[in-house]
Amino acid sequence: MGKLTIGIFSSLIGSMSLDFALKLAEAAINKGHEVNFWVSGNATMLSKKAQRAYRDYSFLEKKVKELMERGVNFTACEACSEARGYHKEETMEGWKRHHMDWYLASCFDSDRVLHIGGE
Amino acid sequence: MAIKKLAFIVDKPPYKTETSRLALTHALSSQSVEIYLKDGDNVEPFLAFIGDGVLNCVKNQKSLTMYGVTSLDMHIRNALLFGLNVYVCEEDIMKFGLTEDMIVMDSDHPDGELKTQIIPYTEIQKAMETCDHILFF
């Protein structure tokens, strides 16, 4: 089985790209692949805990937790998070926070990289 | 020991969104990626600006003065100083009526030898074909 890195830059609200990326991660896990999931830029919003579900907006906290339990490695860009006021204590449990070089290292040893750009 | 080539392809213009800035900051982070890798392993990134993305390369940007944020041309100069190849699509430069003297062509630093390369799109495509991963911004 292979290793997949998904890098995503789109925000939780205002785009469906994160919804799609999580579905992609789930499909890869279902096929037995290893998945690293990197969020940077506005996508760091996904790592914030205590998201509240409204039917008009994407609510992905539950899906993230489910995928985390199944082994998806979720990592957020620390600088992008801090710049937005998403501090470590407000980050969902289980998320890692690293600098951008972590993403490039993940690209290094991945069989495939799916890079999903920003808005 | 292995070197993986990464292409950072930028087709978004500067400032309207964060996208092109993220391309540059991620590419520049290659300077410290070795801390996560085995001895001898590394990544070799290059930056290519195509389409509207060539507007990132216009020199003398004033975002630091006007908005207090670093400019994209500062990041491009740093990329050149750190040894990243920077390619700019020749056809798209012409499309915008830009000329070489309007583009960031060097790091503007005494230790920086690398120059921006304005090349046809076909050459950029050839460079992309040699890469392990393409990151499209």
C-alpha cells in the first residue's frame, strides 16, 4: 500500500474543497493507504476545536476525529494558525502543528501528493 | 540518499488571495526540511510563474510600505539567494506587456549569483516532467 500526502489551503467555510479532501482521505484509508493531511493558509480553520454544526455550513470536526481514529495524520501549519489567532490550546485534540518544512518532508517520502490550492 | 524534485507552479496573481504567498513560503521552507529527513536525503524545489502568476515577479512592490506586509518580490529575491531556480513564463510576460527590467531578476544581495530565468512555457513543462511532485498554487 502507498503513502499519500494531501495538502490543502482552502477555508472550512466558503469553499467545499476541505469537504472533498476529507472524502478523498477517507477513500484512501478505505483502500489501505497511509494518509498525511496537511492544512495551511485558511485551511488551518479545520484544526480549530469547538466547531458548531449548522446546516448551512460545512461541519467537519466529527469527520476529522473519525479519520484521526482510523490513522490519518492531521497536521496544521503553525505559523498560518497563529497568524489567524488559532492557538495551540484552541486546536482540536490529536492535531500536530509544524512549520511548512514538515509538509515538504511529507512530500519527500509520499508515493503521491495531492495538492489542493487555496481560494 | 535521495533527492526529490518539487515543482511549485504559481498561476495566481499576488495579494488578492494568499495563494501565491503560500507557494513562496512553502518553497522557501525547503531550507530547513532536512531536520525531518535521513542524512543525505533532501528536496530540490523550483518555482515557476505562469499565467497571472507572472505578476508576482514585478519588482519594486510596495506592500511593506502600504500595508506592512512583506512583498512577493522580497520572497522571490530570497528564493534566488537561497539557490532556488525561479522560472518565469516568457509568453505570459509578453502578454502583460512586461519586460525583463520590470521583473525581479536577481536577489539584489552580494552573495546571490542565481538569476531569474525567463523561458518559454515548453521549457517550464520540461522542468515539470523531471519532478517527483508538482504543487500547483
